[in-house]
Amino acid sequence: MQQYRSEVLIVGGGIAGITTALELLDSGKTVLLLERDQPEVFGGLARESFGGMFFVDSPEQRRLGMRDSTELALRDWCSFAEFGPDDHWPRAWAEAYVHRCTPDVRNWVHRHGVRFFPVVNWVERGEFRPGNSLPRFHMVWGTGKALAEQLMAALRSHPNAGRLTLQFGQRVEQVLVENGTVCGVQGCAEGSGIPFEARAEQVVVATGGINGSLDMVRQHWHADWGRPPETLLNGSHRFADGTLHTAVANVGGRLTHLDKMWNYAAGVHHPRPRKPNHGLSLVPSRSALWLNWRGERMGPQPLVSGFDTRRLVTDICAQEKAYSWQVMNHRIALKELAISGAEFNPSLRDKKVFGFLRDVLLGNRWLVNDMLTHCKDFVVAQSLPELVEKMNALQGDAAVQLDAVSDAVSSYDATIARGDKYMNDEQLRRIAALRQYRGDKVRLCKFQPINDAKALPLIAIREFITSRKSLGGIQTDLHSRVLSTGNEPIPGLYAVGEAAGFGGGGVHGLRALEGTFLGGCILSARMAAQAIAQAV
């Protein structure tokens, strides 16, 4: 059996694990980081992410003339979270995050060379419950890839880099306890199965959530959503499978809120999949009509993204069949079609200013062409009858009704034709409101009809629910110490990032204000490392 020993052991090499290691090196600790994946993809899901981060009263907000406050942000957070009476630790972590996210996350990554796009995005504005009162979604210039690479570079160049040992391809399966104190882990090498044991004075779990295991997602599916969809796509990390959640529970750790997840409503199959059921999360076009599996417009409240992501998932799951369609035309697709993540935002990822401006001002032509050519969930036609025929051919049935699609499109287009004063349609009212903020206006059509001869061809996108992030997890106190079922810290054991529900076993409650995932990973990791450094 391979043997390892260190003062501190970190299990998981995502952004939470990297941050923990970086902070521990600052305090002079010897650190062993065990990562299940390979060196070329070091950085976990953060490396693949869009890289949005939630900050309060940031320099970027102030430059745009906004005056945010922790009081307002906490009110918005608690409104969306709908915390229950027993959610002491999630609420405590929410308070900590809104107070500390700018000085302890934004300013910290800025010192490590991370920069942000000057326009702050405004997402999760709220619908039936208030959400973000102000724009708070700060995009990393270079996406999550740049964030991960800057912090990895800081690890490599750290004055104490010699105190860090990285071991890749290591699958941890069991937490070791001696005399009531966690003292290490056991597992085996991914692929070869060669066993190993790692010993340390403190163990930090940073292995992500459960949403990479579709079996676990279905097992913990939230009651609000009824039955899990027949087709469920995977937009999480392939190794975020809950193995360490089970291991922590086996030594008395408390797991909470595993039914709370941040899934997405507009998922499509990856045209070049790297894992089973590999899904991409579209940023749903606001000017498209969102239809159910029969081709009927979703309602009575139309589905429009940017207000309450969870409500989109809830409404689709309430249908007899939990998938949907978005119908648009080529002009809408060029202006509004986007895909979340670094892979499909290369200009932003590679910091190419002119390419980014080209895509914004002239349309994301390369992305539209790629999806139309290679993604099986896109169909194209010159007329509505042809479009419906292709939609049904794709699904292999006759579920989509031409009358339903024609009625939805003609009614919507007729409302636009009546002019601004008479646009009595909630989707159009939202488009008008969204266009008041320049961060949305630049990527949003101005009342574009669907069946417009000048904007053809028509496009329909079949969309599935996509598993993404776990909002629940291992419960922790404000030092990121794992709590037992008796609400006492388990000596020697910490959990950070998504493994800990981004703090406290569920800092977001029922919904997230977005951008709080990367920030939660960094803050919980820093708090763990500081607690370890101060421990006797």
C-alpha cells in the first residue's frame, strides 16, 4: 500500500482545494493534495465555468454608479433562500458571505492577478420573490479558466511551494479515525486500483457535490419537482459523485439539504461529449418562445431567464413530460444564443477583446453555426409546418402540435405588431425592462417577431433539465469544521466548497443569487485554512 504523510491533507483539486492549499502554504504548513483527475484538467469544474462571481459594493459596481450594501444583499439573499427555522448554519454563512465576499474573495483573487469585466451582469432579479436588487454578477476576464490558472500559478510560485505535494489519479473512499479524531484517508489509484493511505493532522474535504452522479440526483430529487425527468443531462464534474459525502457520514458527519440543487432548464446534448449524458447549459434566449413538449407556450407566466432559474425548472418538471422547446429565428439566435462555460466563450476565455466585441456587436455566428451543424437538439426550417415536422422527427413521435405552435407564434408576433403602447404580454414587458440596463441591452433583441421573413430560418431547440450544482452538503460551522449529527465539530475534519454546500451545508437555501458558487468555494476554503493555521 502506498503511504503518504503531511500536516494537512486536502482531498480534491478544484478551486476550493487549490485555495485551501494556497492559504495553508502562507502559514507554512506541509500540505498533501490528492486529486482524482489528471494534471491536465487540474482545477475542477471551476476551470470549465463561465467565471461569474457575486460581490457586494465592489469597485466595479461603484464605477457604474451603483451603491450596494451588505444589508440590501443579505435581504435579497434571504428572500431567495427561504431559510427554514433550523437553518442556523446556512444563515450564518449567508451573513458571513455578504459581509466578506468583496474584501476576502474579490480583493484576494485580484491580488493574485484576476481581473473582472467592467460591466456587471444582472441575473436572478427575482420573480414571485425578490432577488438581486442590483447587478452583482462579476465576470472574470478570462472565465473560470483564468481564475483557476492564476491561483495554480500562485501555488507553483509560492515561496513555500516545496511544502506542497500534489498526487493525481487518487480516488479517496474512506475517512480514517483514531481515538475520536480524523487522522487520514484511504483509497485507491483511479484505473489501476493500487491502494493507498494518507495520514495527516487535519483533513479537508474539497471534492465537490453530488450532481455528477445522476443516480444520486434522482435519489435526492426535490419534492417540488415531482418525478425526475426521463432524460437528465450531466453538466457537473464527472467525479462529483458523493463518494466523500458517504465517507464523512460514515464517521458521524451530518449531511443536509441534499435535495436542494441548482439545476438548469435549458440543457442540450454536448456535440462532442466527454462523459455519459454530457450536457451543455444554454443561456436561454429571452426573445424566443418557450414551449412545452406539445408545443404549447409555457404559462400562464411565460418562461424568461434571468429572474428565477429554479422556477423555470419547476414549471418544466410540472409538465407531463419534463423537457421543452425554444422556438426562435436566426436573427434572435445570432444576437442572444449563448452557452454557459469557458469552452463556448473563447474570446472571453482567451481575453481577445476584438473577438469579444465582434461576437457582441455582429452576432455569435460561429456558435450558432456550430450548434446548428453538430448539436442534435437543434432543428432548422423555413416555415412553421416544416419546423414542427422536424421537431417531431427529432423526438420520434407526433407530440408537437402544429396548431399549438402556430397559435403561440402568431399571437406573440401580432402583439409586437400592435406597437409599444399595446404590448400586453409579460414576456415583452420583461424584455422592455431588461433593455433598460446596458449589460442586458447589448445582447437582447428589441421586440423581434418570430415568424419574420427577414429573420429566417426558424430554429427550434429541444431542451432538457441539466444537473449542475449541489446546494446542500456536509454541514460545517464558520471555521469550516465538519459538524456531527450532534452538532459538534468532528476533530481534525473540515469541508469546503460545494462539498459543504458552499458553506454550512446549504448557504444558498432553496435558490442561489448566482455567482455565489465560486465565491463560496474561495471563502469557505480560506476560513478553513485560517482555522487550521490557528489550531493548537
